[in-house]
Amino acid sequence: MSNTTHDYALGELDLESRMGALGTETTDREVRRISLADFDRRREQIADELWSAATDIGFFQVVDHGIDLAAVNHAFAISEKFFALPREVKEQYPLRKGTNAGWEYSSQVRPSVGTPDQKESYQLTLPRMTDLWPSEDELAGFRATLLDFEHKCWALAMNLLGCFADRLGFDREFFTRAHDPASSTYQSTLRLLHYYAFPDELLDEPNVWRAGAHTDFDALTLLFQRTGQGGLQVLPGAEVDSQAWTSVEPSDDAITCNIGDMLMRWSDDRLPSNFHRVRAPRPDEYTGPRYTIAYFAQANTDALIESAGGKYPPITGGEYIAHRIAANFAK
């Protein structure tokens, strides 16, 4: 690992460690909604809109995205059924260290807050799923549903990344080659998330978070949310001293997208990977369970992350993720 890469990773965590306060909230930032309707014909216009939103706060929402709402609803339904399984069933499919595959329970601790996120999750990373699928008797249709949905997410993510490739001076299929699902080195992940219902005694507790402030390690994240199940907030890193967070309104028809650390590095920092968190509900808000589905487009382990301007030394996707995880433990 080069000193530059080490310092870069630790620098990100130094910044993240300052993000544990509740802060304030502002509506001054706009999380833009971008229509992908008639994508092929409107590609140049869409690319301009994506670039403008991404270089602004690193977050945007896409609608008319081509993933049918019925498919989204079905994925959420099967996700809820999985998390409703007895714990002893889910424990048969545990998250394997360093693989991003399997089930985990209240195990993710963010450097920003130092306490476990109030959630459980199930990760699907295609080449790493041996013995991690519930049986058809335990949950009929689970595997087929998730594999189909993962492919839909991959296709959409590649369209969006293709637009960024155009603006970064790469060829249009550059990121598609770097996220090849047919390869054994594929490491993009579909993640089902279940944030627990909040008991009254935890409301207004200052140190309880559904997910502490962090950036994503990947190139691009797609987040599916349910109307009425809010809590996601964003804060651009350039404005970290303000500690003024902006809420992202959830809706069934919009996919919330954000730039990850990989794409920030690939773009010589032109595309910012910004902080986000899921704050705890307040007494006057919905306190029931919150379900989301995230797709993390993460470059294959053997893909070379080499920026056009040469600001950072080349590094493979596998090395990059390993260094970021190691930096977490170094802190």
C-alpha cells in the first residue's frame, strides 16, 4: 500500500470521526430529481443534469429509471420476509469477514459515532454466495428474486456511470468493463437493510443512530426507499464545519443515488463522495421499522482505478477496498 493511499484513507476517517454530533438541519440544499425517460435520445441532456447534481452535493434522485415499481415492491416484500425469519435460520447464513456476503446483525460501527448501527442486513455479492442462500423451504423465491433485481440494478448503474464516463473523458463502456458481473472478481453488492422499530425509551437518546455518518467506499450507490420511512440526511464534506444536514425525502418511485469514494478518486476529486447518515426518528415521526435496498456498484477486484489526471496512484478495486477497511481498524 502506498503512503498516498494510506494517507488518503486515514484522512477520510479523520474527517468522518468529526461527524458524530447531531448538528442542525437545513433545507437550503437541493437533492435534485432527474428523469431518465427516453434515455437513449436524451442521453446528453441527462448526462449534463447528472454531472451538475453530482458535482454539487454528490447526491441526486432518478425517476423514470426503467425498473418497474412492481419489481421494486416484490424485492421489498421478499426482503421483509427474510428479516422476519427466525434468528436461528438467518444465523445459518452469516456475513463472512471481508466478503460482503451474508447476514449481519447490529455489527457495523461507524468511526463517526462509535456505536453499532441499529439495523440488520443481508449482502448479495454474486461470486461469494456459496452456502449463503436460504433454502426454498425456508423462503421460496428469495434467490431468484434477488438475482433478477441485482441484475436490474447493475444495468441502471452502468447507464448512469456511462454518463459520467462521457464527462470524465473515458469511453462509454469504461465502467461497464470495470464492473463485470460475469467475472469471478465482481464485487458489487446488493444489500437488504432492516432498521429496527424504535422503542420509546430510545427516542431522544443522543448517541443512538440508525446509521452513523459515513461515505460509501464504492463508485455509485443506488438506494431504494419507502414513502414515509425517512431519516436519510446528507452533508457535503466541503461544508463539514457547518454540521448542517439536509434530509432526503424518500418515495417509492425515486431511487436516491450518491457518488462513492471510488468514483471520487477515479475523477481526481471532481465528483465528491459526501457524508450521509440515517438519524433516529423523533417522537412525532414514524418510529416503525425502516426497510431499504441498496446497490453498491464497486469495481471488480482486478479493475484498475487510475484517474485521468493522475492525482492518485493506480490501485486495483480489491486493494482499494482492503485499504479502506484496514484504515477503519487502524483508527
